[in-house]
Amino acid sequence: MASRAPARVRVRARPRPSARAGDASRERVIEIQRSRLLAATLGAIEDLGYPRVTVAHIASRARVSRRTFYELFGNREDCLLAALESVVETMREELLGADVAEGPWRERVRVGLWTILSFFEREPALADVCVVQALRGGPRVLERRERVLAELARVVDEGRREGASRAGRVPPPLTAEGLVGAAFTIVYGRLVRGERAPLTDLHGELMGMIVLPYLGPAAARREEGRPAPALARRQSHAPTVTTSENGAGGGNDPLAGVPMRLTYRTTLVLEAIATRPGVSNRMVGDLAGITDQGQISKLLARLERLGLAENMGVGHAKGERNAWALTALGRQVARRLGAGAREEEAGA
């Protein structure tokens, strides 16, 4: 994968202040361009499916040139791999927030499984990228997917130690790999069929399936009937589309610290409100090119919860239309996105 520009340029003898300022400005533009390309990749995959997505689709959605795309990524697969890494990093943050590294094996697996299913349920487009579309990628994407599954299998395999203290035969190491593969196959089927039932409904049965070979039928039955874990503290605000190679914000990231997922649609909605303060839900949809008003309502509600947008109108309480405007934080994000676009166009 083509790496992004280094976080720091090579230091020269007594560099002129103007040169340093120019380098920093270029770094910010590169970060914004990379964020846009990753967000556009996820949006294109959601709408078209990975096999049909081209570099032209991604560049057009990100509003950057093909030349800019190839400056940051070697090809389409590089971009998909980076997008997949960003999703995996966000899931990792969710799992860290759920403290899945602590406690007995069965509880760690239980909480970890619930966290993953909840994330997929909350972010269906990202679930599709991880579980469905990644299978249609090239060798490097498939290899990365296999490493993720192997990491999960190592956690499940710890059940052999717990089962070893009980009477009966301990299952072989291959069991954990089979259990993780079976769980992903079940989730894959739900996603491909477009079933409306929440993915978290699978939690009890999947836990029973995982526990069965290690702890026996009685423990498996108990897992199937247990209530969902209480995980109020687990929610992570890490952005899904990260703008650095290791998933951390970094000092040069213009969107570091903003508690949002920078999707293509979210960016369009932010820019629509910035262009026309006081717009209604329907007008936001028209400006952003999103016809599903239910999707628009969800996006606007999320921006409001994150403190990026506010409804200045009376709203549904009195039967009048909403009137959306950006908050100070929202205006800051929109300005930085817009500044990146202007600097890119000026340098094209």
C-alpha cells in the first residue's frame, strides 16, 4: 500500500519560516485528501459493491483528481485495504472500550461478541465492507481478513484452558478457527439476505455455539438464555475513517479530536448545511443528493448529538419545518474540508 506523506519533512539547515508553513499546509491537504478518498471508497462500495467500484468512482466521489488518487494509493486495492484497516481499527477501539481484556474467558468472549455485533448493527455499511465485500477483494485484502479471523480465533482458543480443568476431552486447536468461521458465515448470510432482524439477536445462540465444545451442553444452554451485557461505557468516538497509517490522529490531522465518522454522506450533509444555513431536512437531502429522507433524518440527528449541527427551527413539535445550521465545531470542520478542496484545486 502506498503510504501517506511522512508526518515530518526532512529538516534542512536553517529552513525559512515560509517553507515550513508551506510544508505544514501541504500536509493538511494530504490528510484531508486521504480522508476523503477513504470515505468515498466506503460510500462507493456501499452503493455499487466492490467488484464494480473503479478508481474513477472513488476520485469523483471524493472530488479529487485521479492524479491525486495515485499520489496516495497505488491502485483500487490499496485504497480498499486502507479503508478496511480503518474499520478494523475502529472495532479495536470499541473492544478496548469494553474492557474485553479483563475477566474470565467466557465473559471476555461474551462481551467481545456483543460489542462486534452491536458495531455491525449500528454501522451496516461497514459491516458489509468487513464481512461481505472483503471476500471480493484481492489477495492482500483476503490475507488481512484472514489475520483478523486468526486474531479472533486465538481469543476463542483460550477456552481450551478453561475446559481442561473439567472432565472430558479437550477439543483440538482447530476448533476455535471453525467456530469463528461459522460465526462469520452466519453474519454473512444475514447481511447478504438483507434480513431486518437485529444482528444482536444472534448473540445468545452464537455464544452457546462457542461455549459448547469447551464447557459442555449445560453451559451452552445457560448462555443462550442470558440477557445482553450492560456496556454503557463501551461506546467509542474514534473516527472510522482515520487519517494516519496507524489509526491514531496525530498532530497534523486536521480532523483529530472530532467525534465523528467521516463518511461520504456525512461530508455531503455538512457541506450542504454550511452552504445554506437554515435549510430543511428535505433541502439538505436535495443539496447532498440523498433521496432517502429517513437516512437524512438519521444523519442530521447524529450531527446534532455530536454537537456539529443544531436545529434552529420549530420542528415537528408545531408542525413546521426544521432549520439546520452548523455549530462552531461544525463550521470548523466544514471550513477545513473546504480549505482542503480549494488548496487542492489551486495546486491541480
